[in-house]
Amino acid sequence: MLDTPFNLVINGQPVGSAGRIDVIDPATGRPFAHCPLATIEQLDDAVAAARAAFPGWAATPIDARADALLRLGALIEENQADLAALLSREQGKPVKSAQGEIGGAVYWIRATAGLRPKVERIENPEGPVIEIHRKPLGVVGSITPWNFPVMIAIWHVIPALLAGNSVVLKPSPNTPLTTLRIGELASAVLPAGVFNVVTGDVEIGSGIARHPGIDKIVFTGSTGTGRAIMRDGAANLKRLTLELGGNDAAIVLSDADVDAIVPRLFSASFGNSGQICAAIKRLYVHESLYDTVAARLAELAAAAVVGPGDGADSQFGPLQNRRQYDYVRALAEDAKANGGRFLSGGEAPDGDGYFFPLSVLVDVSDGMRIVDEEQFGPILPVIRFSDPEDALARANRGENGLGGSVWSSDPGAAAALAMRLESGSAWVNDHSTISPLVPFGGAKQSGIGVEFGQHGLDEYTQIQTLRLPRG
Ligand code: NAD
């Protein structure tokens, strides 16, 4: 067991609690550390601290707020090695991937800190001058999942703070530790109360969603929880940004360049062991390329090393938690029972931990669970099609609409088809790629609103129009 203490961060202070969360190492299935479990009273304290800090922070010039956030970025960078080791241990991903997540978070902070809310003017030569200002909302509640605990926390917190809001963040109880450390680092560079971190699961999460002292929720997680947050937040009409589940389809047309696309399809399907909201989760391949693409993906999958985060050769880690592991295994069994054939993987190895091999599954079709449900794990169903229109219709089935892609040697034709995907992001010969300056969000039930870039920053603001007399 790690003996380093972890604390909640309330009003800039480390705070303990009588309750505790045992944090499981996904590579062993056993607890390796613990942290305090916040009470509802501590959530109230955190919200009160955030409310008290809000006016001063909102009145701080935005360049000074941006400087403070850049100092936080620098502190995270200085502590990258320790943070990555802790993140790898609690999340399961290889240390190198965890370093990539921490480095990516620093990169995101730097890019986001350069954004500024824009003041627009409506000019009417005969009438008054109208200015459109963007003001902070107040206290933002942030609720994060376990797949990219640090990256997603940064995605929420940095634009919220930059826009002048204060924040109460609750990480997933599966992966709270690195986020608590970042809260501790933030206390050194931000005024007390501006950024608070509490822990817990449904009780504290829905406590945040119901809280009358919170003005907006930014949530990344499952669609079901998103619905609950929307219901709970209705009492005080909370603003919402919801980044929810996806079941992204990729469509490979008959003229695609197999050599060029297979490595990219592979990484967009299996990155983070498939635990990425906008990973490829259904791969539709034209019948003329079907056998070749599936076989080539299976070769890469079979050669990949799945192992513990601290393993020298590990390229992919275990599933993050028992529930996800059981779910992925059940999907594999259901696929086998319904005629699916694994070209690689398909069976969890014996032994400890939540390991599941990278698995390529053929002879599957729409209507099977592995195609219709979001697996959020390392099984890629490869589905045959003959008519691109039919593939598009199948890609657009279901409640999700996060991302989608079309792969072809004719980018113009691919773009025309990609734009008919019912998804918040569409890629050509690419998938999952995101940028701090490009808005990202879900269509249909994959979410509400967007993150990143100017549009993402605007989500942490309220429009105020100012009408001025001319002259
Ligand atoms: P989850 O919905 O189970 O949990 C996410 C967070 O919500 C956790 O912090 C949890 O404690 C909290 N929570 C649970 N019940 C709550 C409630 N009633 N009220 C308030 N908070 C509550 O999701 P997960 O299993 O941690 O993450 C996996 C899901 O997240 C997948 O569906 C995945 O697609 C989605 N995801 C989406 C994106 C995106 O950007 N769209 C990114 C990553 C993950």
C-alpha cells in the first residue's frame, strides 16, 4: 500500500475525512492506496468556498488569471514523472501513456490559456450601439470519469477558470488520486477557494448536480449519468456541458489504401485499451477489402503487448475496473454465442487483474450487442458492407452521435459521405484526433454543448448585451 497521504482540497487547504475510498490497482485487482471520501457537508464547504472566491476571481484581469493557469501548467510539468507514475498505477495505462496524458494536459493548458472571450458589436448606423459581452457564470461543478482522469479534469477546469468562474471538481472514485495531487499543486498558484476537489461517487455527484450554489455542470461520462445530472440540475436551471458515450463508426470504402490506413485504424480503435469516448467502436469495411483489413488488424492486435502499467514492454494496460472488465467479457461471450469469430484475442487470460487482449471480431452484424452497444474496451467488431449508402445508414443507427469517419483514396468523395454522418465530429482517413482549438462534442444523445477552442470557452460564460446610446 502507498503510505503517502491524499487529501480533499477545500478553500485552498488539505482536508481529511472519516470515510475513505480504497483505490484498486487494475493490474492486480487489489487496493494499493486510499484517499478520503467527502461528506455532503464537505461538499457544502467546497461550494461555499467557491462562492466566496468567485467575485474576486471574476474581477481579476483575464491576463492575470491566464498567468496563474500557466503557472499551474508549469507545476504539473515539473511533477510529470511522479504524477504519471501515480496515474499509471490507479488507471492501469502504461507509464509511457500516462506521461503522454500529463504532457498532453500541460499542452492543453498552454493552448487554452491563450483564448479570450470576445466582445462583439452590432453596428446599426441609425440605432443604438449594441455590445455583446461574455461574463462568467459563477461556480462550475465538474464531474470526471476514469479513462483519462487528468486530461479530462484539465479540459473542464482550465476554460472554466480562465473565463472567471470558480470550480468544485469531483473525480471518479476509481481514479481520484492524481486529480487530488493536481488540486494540491493548484493551491500553490490559485487564490483559496477558486479550485476545490472533493471525492465520492453517486451521492456526491448528484449532490453537485442538485446543489443550489452551483451554476453549471460540466460532465464527462456515460449517457445514463448525463440524463440523471440533467434531471438533478433542473431545480436551479443549471447550464450543462455533457460529453457522453459514443459508438463511433468508421466506414472503409473500396478504394481505400490498406497499407496506409490499417495502422491508423488500429490505433484509433485500441488506444487506451479502447477506453476512449471517440474511439472507433464499429468498423464497416467494404466487402472487397474486408478479409484483408480484418486480417491485418488482427496481426497488429496479436503482436501488441498487454501488461501492467509498470511493465517495461507493456503497450496497453488492463481494463480500468471490475465492472468494465465483466462487461467486456460478457460482450465477447455474447458475440461468440451469436456466430462472431475472433481473429485475435476474445478471451481473458487467467490470473489477477482486469486484463483482456486486443481482439478483432469478424462475422458480426448490426443487432448484435457488440455492435449496438458501446464496448469501451479492446474488442473491435468488423462488419462487412457492399453499398456505402447502407453502411452510412447503419453508422447512423442508434442514440449516439459522438464521432465518425470515412476512409478512402478520394478525400472529396469521403468528405461528402462523412458530412452525412450524424455526429459531432467527422474525420476523413483519421479518427479520434482532437485539438485544443477545435470544438468537440456529441450529436444526438452523445452530449450537449462542446468543449475546446473559442466555442468551448463560451460555454463557461453568459451573454450580456449592452445597449449604448449612439454618439
Ligand atoms: P459514469 O457515468 O459511470 O461516471 C462518470 C462520473 O460520474 C464519475 O465521477 C461518477 O462518480 C459520477 N456519477 C455517477 N453517477 C452519478 C450521478 N447520478 N450524478 C452525478 N455524478 C454521477 O461513466 P464512467 O463509467 O466513469 O465513464 C465511461 C463513460 O464515459 C463511457 O460511456 C464513455 O463513452 C464516456 N466518456 C465520454 C467522453 C466524451 O468526451 N464524450 C469522454 C470519456 C468518457
